Amino acid sequence: MCYVFHWAAAGELTVFYTAYFVKMVLLRRAGVKVVHLSKGDKGGRTKAVETALKAATAAVVAVEVVSVVADWLWHSPLWLKVSGLCVAAGGTALFVASMVQMGGSWRVGIDDSGRTGLVTEGVYRWSRNPAFVGFDLVYAGVCLMFPNPAHVAVVAVTMVCFHAQILEEERHLSRVFGREYEEYRRRVRRYF
């Protein structure tokens, strides 16, 4: 039982990151340029937010791996580990559902080079940002399973960076889709 949660967390993170990278590869094979994070001629704030997000997500991956492998400093009780695993699994399911729903419109960062469709169906009927909510849930869930000061700090910073990215994307979507996006924004909440 000692390493059950180590393996469960490793499996959860493997599924989550594999889904992310498979989606990117499939879109690249279809000729879609997927990664736009801190690339191109973006304004100062957008470039700064995307650069910070890029650094934060790299840091969270490294800290997750070390936290799961080392399980150091703080040991969470069984109920918290189980809760964390459930939260992370729910986050992965939501993240995968949002990626599937986005189809060919999926991008990483703000894409000024082309216009995709505005996705408002499926999980996007309940949240304007289900992929980001999925990220947050996965990161928070793994952190609940393997908490330590570095893990808590980097997850908190990453969540703040996700929120800042969402605000940038909302401005972008409002410019690109205008009234259609504003109507969607009035109907559907940012997170839940």
C-alpha cells in the first residue's frame, strides 16, 4: 500500500501529459501550428504572461515529478491522498473532454495568425475554460497527494499564471469574435 499513491499519481500524470502531447502531434500532422505560447509579435503584457506561464508549467512538471518520487517533508493523510487522486482524475477527464471538444481549434497560447471557430458546445456550455480548469484540478490533486512547500508554491503560481492567460485570451477572443463571444461570455461563466 505504501507506493500505491506514487504509482497512481505517476499513472494520472502520464495519462494527462500523454493526452496533451498526442493532441499536439495529431494537430501538427494535420498541418496546424499548435504552439503559440510567447511566440510572434504580441503585445508586452501578452508576451510577459505567456512567458511566465511557460516557465511556471515547466516548473510545475519538475516539482510534480520530484514530489511524487521523493514524497518529502509533508505526508498527507490517506483521506487527502484519495481526495487528491479523485480531483486529479476529474481534472484529467475534463481536460481530455475539452481537448476533444475543441477539435482542430485547439491552440497553446494566443494564435494571431489564423481564425478558428468559437467552440461553445459540450463542456464549453458549462465553462468557458474547461481545459484550464482541468489543468488546475490535476495540479491541485497531485499536490494534495504529495504536498510540500515547493509543490504548493509552484502550483499556486501556475494557477495565477493560468488566470492571467485566460484574461489575455478573453481579450483576444473578444477582438476576434466580437458580439458572438460577448454573448457566449454572458451565458457561460469563466470557470464553472
